[in-house]
Amino acid sequence: MIGRFLGAGLLRRIKPGNLLGLCAICAATLVSASMLLGGHTAIVGILAVGLFNSIMFRPFFSLGVAELGPLTGNGSGC
């Protein structure tokens, strides 16, 4: 839930595409660091990936249906 609330606040200040890219880079960095490190540091890194994944869902959907025009209903699964 922390990630969802932080994401809502950040989306008001940062463009969705830029935030999505930033979160993806952070998540990839954490996964890479977790593979190279061990122990509790790796565990905390993998848990932190969930924080960045929870922020990413809203931009995925909004950017996925952007500029579909009359096909927005089909693109959104309705």
C-alpha cells in the first residue's frame, strides 16, 4: 500500500512515462544488486522491487490505452 500511495502522489508531479521508466530502472537495479549480494541485503532488495512494481501498474494501463481513439474500449478489455 505504501507504493500505491507514493505512486499516486508522484504521478501528480512526474509524467507517467518518465515515472514508469524511473521505476523500471530502480527495479532492475535492485534485482541486479540482489543477484550479486547475499543474505539480508538481497532479501530487502527483492522486497523493495515490489514497491516499484506497485507504482508501475497505473502508468502501464494509462499509457497502453492512450491515443487508441475509437478503439479505447477494445484496448481496455471492455
